Amino acid sequence: MSLGLRGVVHLAGPELLSKAAWARKIASGLRLGDVEVREVDWAEAGQVAPRPASVALKSERHALVQPPLADLLQLHRPSLLDP
């Protein structure tokens, strides 16, 4: 990369979303109609190790920020839905 970063580089957006809220926003942004997204805790999801109730992805190694998810979905909707 031109910034000189090495390893995994996370690119987070300005919104803090749960996985369920993220999935709902994608379904809405792509106009997929009524899509049921059910939020469950780690135990109900079948994960063995306990997980925190709330986790967030932060970009701390750089100042890059991706545009809001709704903007990205609107911009790329045709290519995302093209088979």
C-alpha cells in the first residue's frame, strides 16, 4: 500500500452497527424486500467460546474511513445484484 502499512488493515465506516443492523441495512439498501434478520447471542448461534455482547471494528492505524454503508450500497447496487 502507498501508506506503508503492513499486515491486516481494517477499513471501518463512520457508523457503529451490530451484525444484525448491518445485515438489515444491506437488505434495505439493496431493496431486497422483506428479509428477516434475527439477532441471537453467541450461545444460541452455536459458538462454543463466549463472545462480548458488543464489538466494533475500529481503524486506529490510519485515518482512512469508508463512506457510509448506505452510500456504498446505492453506488454499487447494480454490480452487486448483477448475476
